[in-house]
Amino acid sequence: MLSKIKVYGRVQGVLFRKNVKEFADKIGIKGSVRNCADGSVEIIAQGSEDKIKKLYHWIKSNPGFSKIDEIAAEDLKTNVNYEDFEILKNGNYFQDKKKALGNFKRSLHN
């Protein structure tokens, strides 16, 4: 099963991607997580239906310093097979952190 999960709220600049990766690795989910320009985080999760449900419920629990406002999930139809779970960055390390901190500051004002 392959799902795209989009998470809205205070999810950038608070180690959310790192926490998602650690949890995904722990339960055996493959795929990726990345920050989006609109301040959300997108997760591509590949695994059994049960494992994807565990990930979804874990996200709903507001892990770490995040504050989840909304989650949108959809099943994807593709033949892609992920070998592991990775954090995708927007540009180099410093560009990625700068964008994430900018989105974090905006989330504090909402």
C-alpha cells in the first residue's frame, strides 16, 4: 500500500521530519518526508495498511513540538518500491533549514 499524507500546522522547524523518519523506521514504513513551500509536510508512506494506520494515528497525536491542525491522506496508485525511508531536503542543508525556520515563524503568528 502506498499513501500520501499531507500534514498542516506547526510542522516545520520543530524536528517533525526527523521524528516521522524515526517512527517510520521503527514500524517498518518505507518512503519519504519533505517540507512543502506552503508550510505543510508531505509524507509518502509505503507499507501494510496496518502500518500506515499506525503512522497516521501517531501523527494525529502531535508528536514532539509539532501542533497538527489538519491531516489529509490519499492512496496512491504506482508501482514504485521504496528501499528505505528518507528525509528529502529543499536545496542544501542551510537552504532547507532557512525555509523551515521561516515557515515555523509564520506558524507562530497563525
